[in-house]
Amino acid sequence: MEKGLKILSWAEEDRPREKLLLKGRTNLSDAELIAILIGSGSSELSAVELSKKILSSVGNNLNALAKLSVKDLTQFKGIGEAKAIAIVSALEIGRRRNQSAPVERVKITGSKTAYDLIRPDLIDQPIEQFWVLMLARNNTVLHKRCVSTGGVSGTVADPKIIFKKALEDLASGVILIHNHPSGNLKPSQADIKLTNKLSEAGKLLEIPVIDHIIFTEHGYYSFADEGML
């Protein structure tokens, strides 16, 4: 087992993991990100100091770092095979990401678009689930979020959770979707009451509820299409 100064033994403000959570990944230096990968340093150097030493050896160039092999990295005291593999793997993921085509976001043009988008997630689902489509200003989908899973007869959707996630996703609007495993398209009184409650909450937060869709395998009910929103 590799010995060294563990990140958890540092002062909190010096911990890269905590810094990432508190300030976001873009606020970490390259050395701090590598320190998260390796977890600990050597007997003489902290993980960040060791990461700085590794980066310095390649002129602080990540492309040059990506050319180092596992064998090259294990020449640094405090870097064993496991740590070297973690660094090489992370840099390889970065390389592949650069080669990947950007994800094309779906634009919601109506209830049918939303139904088709969520269909792979809810088809043949034996229990009720509550999903939210987080929308940008131009109605493109930022994220699909499952916010609640219930039983055969119902699920509970918490407005606080829904709008907390919407705020985190910087959504400009939301579409609510839940399934009826029974195949019944008619909204229940509970469905109507919840829709009204969420719609009012959305108005207060300036994150409007664009639609609420009841999903079944053979069709759907749209509150917006039916004039219920």
C-alpha cells in the first residue's frame, strides 16, 4: 500500500475534493485535479505538491502529460501502478471526449415531442415514476430527471425537490411527466391538484410549468393540450 499524506488530513480549505464541491471544478488547478485522482502524495510531498512536480516535468502541459506511460509515471516517488493507471485513464477519457461529437439537444415543439423523448425511459415501467424535463429558453432539453419513484398505484412528487433540481440545472421552464402503469389516461384529482400546486410554485420562481404529461404505453394526456394549464 502506498504511504503518503492523505488529503483528509489537510486543512479543509486545502482539500481539492472539498474545493471542487464548494467552488466548482473550473476553480481547481491542473495539479489539484490530478491530486484528486491520486488521492495521496509521498512521505515528503502532499498530493498537490506531487502533482505539481509531475506537471513541472512536462512543462505544465497536459498534452505532454498524456504521452507519459504508466511506467513513466511510476518513476515518481509516491506514484505506484494504481495511481499511474488512474492518471493515464483520466487523460485518455479527455482525449476521447475531444473526439466525440457534441450532444445534440432535443427541442420540444409540442407534447408529442416530450412523449417520444421520455418513452424509452417509461415504456414497460411497472411502477409509477415522476420525471421532469429541464428546458432552456429555446425549449431545448437540458436534462431529464427522475425525481420520484412510487408503487403501482402512485408516486409522490415533492415541489421542493423538483424546483431545487430545476434551479441547479438553470432551467428556464419544466415539463412534468409521470406514467400510469394501469394504462388509464384520465388524470386523477391528485394529479390535477399537484399540477396546480407545481404550476403556482413555478410562477413564483419564474420557472414555468410548460406541460404535465400522463404517460401510458399506448398514448398520453397533456394538461397543456387540454387547456388544464
